[in-house]
Amino acid sequence: MVSSLSSLNPYPSYRKNNDIVFCTEEGTEYEIYFAEGEGYFEQEPFAEFVKIFGFRVLTNPFSRIYNPRIAETVVYHLLEFFEDNRAIVLYTCDQSDGREAKRKKLFEKWYKIYATSEFVRWDFSFEGTLFLSILLKSDNPYLDAIKEALPKAGEPYK
């Protein structure tokens, strides 16, 4: 992730319940969410800091226009979330429409563009269709505990 929020040009956004909503110039509305994820690590000391991250199109889902500000808006809100260095994000690629592999590639592309050495990402694949990434800061005080809870962490997608 870029190291500064000020280096990004995100769309204006607003809170809707616990989610973040923004709209592009083309009128496509997106929602970013951070849902509770502690249930995946109930017995771990870091459980309360785990969130399931995702984003989805709310309106105009068939827009194919490449728009870098969408990525910058998502990254901006991820950086806000990671202001607490104990934060842990679980990201799974939505499988509802068969485009999970494309979402995986997009997330990888954004990570390559915006990531810095202050972030750690571990990727997993289950049966070649369910893709999961875990993202956290490299100075997360629970880094070792997380590694122990994920014995196969760091393995590439299969």
C-alpha cells in the first residue's frame, strides 16, 4: 500500500451503516465493507482485530471502463483501516458469478501497484476456485501468532 493517504485521489465517500459507499463519474456506485471476522480465529489473541474485507458494485454492474480512481478509493479506505497496526484483513474473491479468478488477478495487480514493505500478504487457494488473501502490516504485534495459526501461510495460489 502507498504509505500516505494524501498521495491518493479517492472518490468522495460516505458511511452507510457500517459500510463505505462511493460513486464514479460514470454513475457506478460501489460499496466497501469490513465485516466481523473474529469467528475464524475465536481462540486466538488477535481475533478481535480480524475483519473480512470486500467491495462490490451496487449500481451499473456492467461498466467495463478502466478507472484507476476506483482502486485508489479502495486503497485509501484500506489504509485508513490499517492505521491500527493490529488490524488484519481477510479478503475472499466473490464466487457468485464465476469471476473469482479475475478478482484475484485484480487484487494482485492493485497490491503490486500500491503495496510497500510495511505490508505482508499471504495467499491461499482452495480447490482452485476459492481464493483467500490475508493482509496485515509487517509490524503487527500478533504477526508470530498469526503465522502459527496459519501453518501454510505464505504458500502461493495453486
